[in-house]
Amino acid sequence: MDHNVFDDPRITAIGLLFEASAGLSARFAAQFEEHGLSPVEFEVLMRLTRSPGHQLRMTDLAAQTSLSTSGVTRVVDRMERDGLLRRRACPSDRRSSYAVVTAAGLARLDETLPGHLQIIEQWFTGQLDPAALDSLLDGLRRVRDAVHPGATAGSTDPAPAHVPSAAGC
């Protein structure tokens, strides 16, 4: 085997990405725990809050996260019991339902976000000048879109939240 392969910049790039991700994830998890959230619960709340009407179809939520459809169901069940989310049936398709953030879910995010943003600034974005951050964001979006094309599923608002269309369900 060619020993130069061990110095391949592709190996270095993915290694640095994993190391940075693991370090940030550990800092985030500790901060989320202070607010009674798991990392996946925080991700679900953020995905829903950043979506039109603070809601997504369960299948779109699964596509946007690292969870399977059954995994999303379990997380939403738990978060619904905790009052952070509620389910809303799709009136035109009984097989489909939405996960919707509640006022309590929004309040939990309001409590959690200041510390989360502080960690992001201190350990991630604050390490980069504006041009480097723009380049990184562009590159990460291209990679994300290539490896996870469903990551933005349901993120656009085809109809007003109060009048769901059949296509939206």
C-alpha cells in the first residue's frame, strides 16, 4: 500500500470534520441537558420552529433529521407527553399528520437558545473570519445537498398554515 495515502487531504478533511463535530456535540449536549432537552429533541424543535407555521409533516421531519420514521414517532410521542409538541391531523389524508411546536416548546427554545448561540459563537463561528464562514457555509450546503437531499423537505410554504392543501399533507 502506498504510504502517501495516509497523508491524503481527503482523509484529513473528513477527520477534522468528525473531530470538530464531536467536540461541538459534546458541548451542545451538556447545555441542552441543563434545559431538559436531548440533542435530538433540540433538533426537532429547531426544525419545526424554522419551518412555515412551526410545523412539518412527520415524514418531512424524518427526512430532515437523522431519524427513521419510527424514530421520529417515538421522539414526537415523548415531546408531546412533555407538552413541547402536538400532532395535527391532515384533513385531506388520514395517513399523514403534522408535528407542531406548542407555546411550551417555543418557551423551552427561548430558554435554551441564548446559551446555544454563545457556544456556537465561542467554539465555531467565532473561530472564523466572515469570508471563511461564508465559504464554509457554502461548502457545507453543497455537501449536505449531495449526501442528504431530503434535508430541506417541507421547508417551503406551499399554502398558508391555516389552510392546508391536499398537496401539503
